[in-house]
Amino acid sequence: MALIEFGDSYKNNFYAIDGDGIAYIWGEGYQGPTKIETDVAIEDVSGKVLLGEDGRVYLVENPTEALEYLNSIFEISCGEDHYLFVTLEGYVYSLGKGDLGQLGNGTYTEKTVPTLVKTEEGILSNVSSVSAGVKTSMAVTFDGKVYVWGDNTNKKLGV
């Protein structure tokens, strides 16, 4: 394993990405650090998804086949039970469980196909960064606006 440039964890597994874009996984179900065999260099990992240098998203369980609906992605974030993806154009897509509105698409149902995140003004855009948490989500735009949505128990959305 070369010098590690990025690391992350999800549930009972840990991930590392070296300077060559090679991703490794270890923890539950693995005897030690195991190379994730991909066809592209990996830039990021969050939860059970990998972000390739090609801007496409791959599942850790099937790292050679990109998810059909997610292209031109530059950031990914995994929460407890949902994912957020930011496109190069600044739009945010979400998928997973949405029982408390954490998907930001106006529904409270699970989505297995990525859907655009919306605000009261329309489709959320101009996004520079996202973070998915426990039944909550957050986005920051390039002009400094912060959007939060999902579970507001204990006022964790700050509103």
C-alpha cells in the first residue's frame, strides 16, 4: 500500500485511498486491507459508494460498473441511511431512505434512483459542498448560503 491520502469509515468498515487512486477496504468481512478492484482511479469514498476520477459513482460491492444516473459528480456524502451527490454544475441529487425528509425532494419515501434536491424557490443549485448526517442533510452554496433539511429533533437543523 502506497502513502495514504484519504481515509473514511462506514459502520464496521474502514477505507483508504492512496496517491495513485487505489482504494482499500478492511474491517467486517475482510482479513486485512483489501484492494478494491476498479477500472478508474478513486478520488473519494463515503458509505458504500466510490467517486471515480471520471466523475462517476461506483458501489463498493460492484466497483467496475458505474451507477447509471450519476455522472459529472465532484462530491459525495453518506449519512446514516441516505446519500448526497453534487454535480459539476452545482446540483444536488439524493437517494436512500427519506422518512424524515432527509432527501430534500418533497417526499418522505425511500428513493432508489437519485432525485434532485429542491428548495422552496425551486431546484437547489450553485452548491459547493454537502454533508449527510443522521436523518439530516446540509448544503452550502458558492455564495455562502446554507441549506438544511430533514429531521429537526432537538433543533439540530438550527432553525
